[in-house]
Amino acid sequence: MKIKWRRLAVVAGLSVLCVYTLFALQGPHGVRALGVKWDQIQEMHSKQATLTKTISEKRSRVASLERGQDVEMEMRRFGRTMPGEIEYKVTEPNVQSPAEDYR
């Protein structure tokens, strides 16, 4: 029986290639790492969408304030009053808890 060295070399080469491929796909840069990177990309896309929405809301808020809308409301938020108005400040009374009475 005559051995066909060429066929044996091709089979051995393909076997080595298959084993190398299996180890490469299961290694640190394999399929699992690809899945982790895919999840990170999806997370970054969602963060980017949130930040884009926040930026557009802030830009519209700035544009509203530049047009003069909501300026009075912002001034009142910072504690300013219009001339001639009386400012009232309401504070909550300082109430001690029952546990502090028994000390």
C-alpha cells in the first residue's frame, strides 16, 4: 500500500488549522470578547442618545431665555422679586424627634 503524502499533508494541515481556529475563537480576543465589545457599543449608543437629548433640551432652554421667555420665572427661582412686591419666606419649624427628648 502506497501512502499518499500529499493527501496526508493536506489533512494534517487542515486539522492544525481547525484546532488553531477553535483556540483562537475561544481565547481572550475570541467570540466572547466580541460579544462584550458589542454590549459596550450598545451601551455607548444609549448614553450618546441620552446626552444628545439633554443637549437639545438645554439648547432650547437657552434659546427660550435669549428670546426673553421664562426670564421672570428664572428670576423668581433665584429669589428675586419685582419692584413693589413683598417677599415672604416660609420656613418649617424645627421639630425634635421623640428619641431626642429622652436623652
